[in-house]
Amino acid sequence: MVLAFWVLGICVDLNAHNVGNAITWNREISRIIYQRCGSCHHEGGTAFSLMRYPDVQPRAVDIKDAVLSRRMPPWGAVKGFGDFRNDQGLTQAELELITDWVDSDTPKGNNPNTLPKEPKFDKPATFKIPKNAITVSGDFTFTNDVTLDGLFPEQVPSGVSTRIVAALPDGRTQPLLWLYEYKDSYRHPFLFRQSLDFPAGTILRGVPPEARIILLPGKNNRPAGGARRN
């Protein structure tokens, strides 16, 4: 009886660690890498390739550290401060999958049929600044009603962490963007999930005087107008 329970315990433990139940490169991790990292990390891309298991496995610990510290993907802003439709930062579930996979010795998976087809990447299009956009350095006051579609940090001093908010005339404050470890080399727009409307008299605060942030007006919007506050 004791022997039977001992054998049963071993079987249960083996089943719990069976690779069929584990997180694998073929099934979960490749999909995250292809979607979140592949646009840069592919053959001919701007960084070393992570398209195949032999590319990723030797770098697994470094990848885990980079994503947990939010250095990669290079989003450059604190998640949860503002809401953006082009957010490429990893979700908490994706972070947990990568962490568990690395901590489980990076299994590849036995079934090659679960591996998705490698995506093909076109040369990334250059983001076009709208003609009625306006560049801001320091605090800025809107002199007319404005609809903003997003912000484009054109130049941010290295190492700067700053929270950009809109202070409305009625006393409310709207969080817009918290720049953190943003790099000009990875320059990109932050596009709001929904365009935001601000009345005249709204003050944009948090833009460092030595930075340049481009305000991206919504469609059919008048120029932002306004003046930098002293």
C-alpha cells in the first residue's frame, strides 16, 4: 500500500512537470516574440534576430530581465498613466509567461505543428507629423478648444522622467503621458486610445523646457494655439 502511494506520487509529480503542460517556445513564447519584438528583432531588422529558438534560448535570462525592467520592448513610458492604442508594452500575463518559461529551463516543445509561421516585416513607415501639429517646450496654455489625438516626443533629454498632464480650467487634471527611460533613438508617437477634448484655458504641464513634445491634433481640429507659460 505504501509503495503504491509512493509510485502514484511520482507519477503525479511527473505529470505536473510534463512538457505537454509546460509553457513552450513553440506554443506560447514564439507568439509573444513575433508580435511584440519581431518588428525590430528579425533578420535585416534594427536589432539581432529573435525569430527562432536557437536565437532566443541563449539570451533567455537577459530577455527576462529586459522585459521585467520594461527596457524592452522600448516603449519609454509608465504603463497605466494614460491610455494608448499603439501601446506595444507587454501585458502582465505575457510577462508571467516569459518568466515562467525561463524559470522552467526554456522548453522548446515537442510538437512543431504548434509553432506559428514566422511573420514577414515590411520596412517601418516613417510617422508623419500633421501640418497643424504644434511643438511644445515647457508649460503651455490652449487659447482655444482643442482635440488631441496623441503626443510625439521629438526630443527628450537622456534620463528624464516626467509626468505630462492637462490641467483643466475647472480644476480637474487629466493624466496624459509619463515618460520614463524614453530614448530619442526609438522615437515614436503615443496615440491615445480615444481622442481627448480640452477647453480653452487648459494648461499642459510637465514638459521639460529643454524637451520638444509635438501635440498631435485630432481630425478636423483647429491648430492648438496658445502660449508657453512663464
